[in-house]
Amino acid sequence: MAVTADIVVAGGGVIGTAIAWRAAGAGLDVIVVDPESGDAASQVAAGMLAPVSESLFGEDALLALNLLAVRRFGPFAAELEAATGRDVGLRREGTLAVAYDPGDHAALVRLTAFRRSLGLDAEELDSRECRRLEPFLAPDVRGGFLFAGDWSVDNRRYAGALRQAMQAAGVRTVHDRVTEVRIHGGKVCGVRLAGAGADGPGVGADGAASSADGGIDCATVVIAAGYASGQIAGLPGPLRGVVRPVKGQLLRLRHPTGMPPVLSHTVRAVVRGTDVYLVPRADGEMIVGATSEERGPDRTVTAGAVHDLLRDAMSVLPVTSELALAETCAGLRPGTPDNGPVVGATGIVGLLMATGHYRNGILLSAVTADAAVAFLTGQRPALEWEPFSPRRFMVQAGST
């Protein structure tokens, strides 16, 4: 007997699970298909919610979307905590951006002037004021800016709460991989799976199963498979190569027993032209990241990356050397040609994309869920999403 659902979500990271939770709350029958139980890019992240301190020249539309996202994140996280009884580790102290040498400081001043020209809030601090906020900063720090509107969240707690919430809402899961979207007459009719079919039905941990022919029947599919989204057959040709893996390595450090926290704010530093960030957690952990490497689907942790991250972290926060190295990890961010997400209709009835979030997957998870549910229920998503339709790449490719 074939397994059926209203919606199949291909991908169980924070984007896929957030969509599934909200779609189930809207009364839809949802199955999430993911081979790794969501332990992908969202598990290897710092959890920064930083639309201001990460804004760059030429990304005005993305900035507008990210500002919407940070406004939405607080209520969304509160609802998630109420639904699960779990603390997701949301911190609202702001981000302190600092510079290590005069050249770094000049670059930070120029970038902050641009951000202020867009109406973004930034409080300029000299070296002494920076160390008043964060006493363990190195004396070499030249100065910086406090971005009070930037927050952070514990990405692993947040991802775990989303999985719990979606399961409690009745979402079924299949621990497999969607290989193809089945289309008939220009409309979605289901998906094929990688692991089912050879030995009969596959059963997920919470009871969902694939049909004996290796698929699930449904009228709607949401592609939320991160960097692997383009590997799913059935997508329009121009969308197959839009998302690529961008490798990021980071470190998780832990305070020794009895040692007080060494940071209270997220610190973003420019050290000899290189960016590094340090993100504190309430449980005494500190995240140091992150590299950005065009190496394809490679998750190898390299000695050079560990060395460089620790060197830059210790340059601005020397006490870093006293923390325990708890974990080294590498993940694959889903990058796109314009660094913007790919969310919306594809031109095939019943086929939606929600991928390509690059460095902003955690930040954009709530508003992506809002947008996806709007599409699924025949409503219009927020206007900030208009520049990020999948069709922008189809137009560029000469497709209609």
C-alpha cells in the first residue's frame, strides 16, 4: 500500500523542520525525508542572528529580508519554547565588532559608515570602551562598534526543539533521501527515494514508511535539502545547478570547570584582514568560526583551519588559549550565485523550493517557514521575499 501525504519536505535541517512544523500547524499532513535526521549544516553553525554586522555592499534586498527575519525570530522562538518546554538559548546582548590593527580598523569604519547610511544602528567605541564591555579583549584591539540589534541562538538546541515540535504536531519522518520529484501532466504527484524499493518498504523511527515502489504519493513537494537540493531530479533545468556547497570549519571551545565566562557578547573581529567570530553560549561553550571554502562536498577538518581560527581568536581574546578544545567540525553551507536564498514556486504545480540560505539558515528559518506556509495555503508571502524567487535564475537562463 502506497504511503501518501499532502506535502513531502525533502530535507530535515532547520529550514525543513521549521516548514514542516508550521505546515502541520496549518492542518496539512506532512512527511519529512532526510537521511541524516537533520544533522547537517544547521548542526555546524554558530547561530548568529546578525543582519546588521553581516550586511555587505550591494546586498540591500538580502539586508531587508534579514531585518524582517530578526524581528520575526523572537516571537517564533518563544512559540517554539512554549510548544516544547525547551530553552533554545536566545541571546540579545548584541554583537561587538572589533578591529585588531589600524588597517583593520579603517576597513571596519568604512563598512560601518555604509551600514549607518542605510539607517542601521551602530555605536562607535574606542579601545578602552570595547574592553569595558569585554574585559578579556587584547590591549591591541584598536576599537570597534556595538550592533545592539544582532542576536544569537544556540543552533543545536534550536534544531532539537524544532524536531521535537514537528513530531509533536504529527509530522512523520523517513530516514532516506529524495532522489526525484515525480511529475505527471505538469503537476507533482510524488517522490522517489534512494533506499526504498530494493528490499521493500522502509520505516522511519516514528512510523512513517516509503511505499514498496520506492516512493511517497503527494501533491506538493518542498525542496529544502540544502547544498544537495540540485541533485534531486525533476527540478527545472536552470535550477539544478543554482545551489552549491560552501565548506565552513569551526571550533567549539569549553570553559574548564570553575572558570567564569570570558565573553558576554558575540565578538566579530577583523584580524590582519581576516574575519573571525566568537559566540558565547549560556552553558559555558564558545564557538569560533568560520572558514569559507569552495571545495565541493568536502567535510574534512584540516589542521590549517584549526590553526588559523585559534590564532585569530587568541589575537583578539588571548584567554582563548585556556579553554578546552571540545570539538572541531566542518559543514556545507548552501551557497547561490547572488548569496540570496531560493524560496518560492518553480513553475511546476506543487513544487516549491526553500534552499540556498548560505550563512543565514538559522536566521531565516522562521520567515522561510512563514513564506512556505503562505505559498502552501494560497496566501502571499512578505514582500521582502520577491527578489528571492527561484524564477530569477530561470529568467537569467532564458526560461519562461
